[in-house]
Amino acid sequence: MEKVDRCFVCGSITLNGIYVLGKFICINCVYELMDLDVNSEKYDEYRKCMIKIWEDYIKTANLS
């Protein structure tokens, strides 16, 4: 049985995606991130999600 997970960025539940520092990102968000322009309306939203992933990782890894 394949594992389904909830996307950290958009909240969708899917089989396809990647894990970044322990957080699941669905394939749709991965493709959107790869094509994202800094002038895009979604840029700041994605940037905040990536910052949150790093913050959570640092907290759990006791690297601070």
C-alpha cells in the first residue's frame, strides 16, 4: 500500500511528491515552485512556507 500524505504548502492529500527536511510537498507544488518567478503573486506565500520548513527543522534538530 502506498503512503498518502498532506502537502505542507497547499494542504492537498496525494501520493506524489517529495519530502523537504521532513515536510511533504506535493508534485503540483514542486512544479509550481520550479517555475515560480520572483514577481509572481504566489512567490511570498511559497517563500514563507520554505522558511517555516527550515524553522521547524532547526527546532527539531536542536541546531539553534
